[in-house]
Amino acid sequence: PLTIGVLALQGGVGEHTALLRRAATHLPSPSTPGDFSFLEVRTPSELAQCDALIIPGGESTTMAIVARRLGLLDPLRQFVKTDGKPVWGTCAGLVMLAAEASATKQGGQELVGGLDVRVQRNRYGTQMQSFVAELALPFLGEGERPFRGVFIRAPVVEEVMGEGRAEVMGVYGEDIVAVKQGNVFGTSFHPELTDDVRIHVWWLGQVVEAARHGGLPVVVGGEG
Ligand code: GLN
């Protein structure tokens, strides 16, 4: 089976694992739920067992400090940028996968990188300003109903950098809230806090494709 990891240092871990399990039952055959095993990742050796990884929401500064302390930061960079394995970051996870983050209060923070974008953290303000918005996400397929995007102290992509290798996958008004670059995918919002499995199903489909073709093309550039 393919091993799908959820980075479990902090944040919305269980919600992702639960939705991944459900999503696995929705994949078109020949994929079956038995094709996957799910692993909460806290150590470099657990990461090494993974074919793909979700970095959940939470707090990206804290997550980076904990990752550094556990010796996971460089293995994560290798996983994303050298090995080119599929990785999806939600909210704080998107921040971690950005090449640059412009913080509102904090100064610099360590990032994993992989997406040639700069994110603006806490774009919509504090926890109190959390909201839900109906998003049209073309990658889910034509004529699909909107996806309920849950935004909690959410970052947005404020600039696609470099040669523009990062592809915009979803917007909320003028703001870029979903982005993909080769093996790396990021969303500002939290699909794991809904019961809508569609993005998890889509992403697992990408993971299966990547495995079939022996990995997705690595098109990352900038240092994280
Ligand atoms: N504001 C957090 C950060 O910048 C992200 C919030 C979230 O993941 N819900 O890391």
C-alpha cells in the first residue's frame, strides 16, 4: 500500500486522517481503501516511510520550531524538494510550503519551501474574523458545486514568484487561496474541517498517479 503521512507536531491532525480514510473509499477502482495506510508523522524515520504527506493547519511558527527540535526540518525539505513526493499543506501547512512568508507580527520564520510563492499570514485578521466562503474550484471538475472554504487566521498567496511555476488552483475574490507546483499543493482554507471529501479524494488521486509514474516532476526552485 501507499503510506500517506500527516505531520503530527501540532494542529488539525486527526481531522485530516479521518477525512483521508473516508476519501480512500471514494477513489475510482482499481484503487481500494486497502491501497493506503495512514501514518501520523513525528520523527524522521516515520517520514521516511511515507509516499506522500499532509501538513495540517495550526500555527506555522510553532510547527517550524518543533520540526527543527525533532530534526524534521531538513528531512521535510528533502521529502518535498529533492524526493519530489506529493505534499499538501492546509493553512499553516501552506505557510510552511511557501518560499517566503510575510508575517504580520513575527519576524522571520523557518519554512520548508517547495512553492515559489510568498504568502501573507493572517490575511483576514484574528480567529474572531474566521469565516466560511463558497469557493468555485475548477480542478474538482466542471459543473461541480462550490466547496465550503473554512478560513481561520488564513494565509493567502500574495505573490507567485520567479518564473511563475506555481499554478493558481483557486481564488476567493482577488486572493489566491489554492496553489500547486508539481508535487506540492497548498490551500489557505481547511477542507478537513468540513465533511466534504472532494479535495481529499482529488489529492489522493494525484498521489496514486504520482506513484504510478514513479513520482511527480520536481519543478521547485527557490530556497525555503
Ligand atoms: N495563522 C496561522 C499561521 O500563520 C495559520 C492558521 C491556521 O492554520 N488555521 O501559521
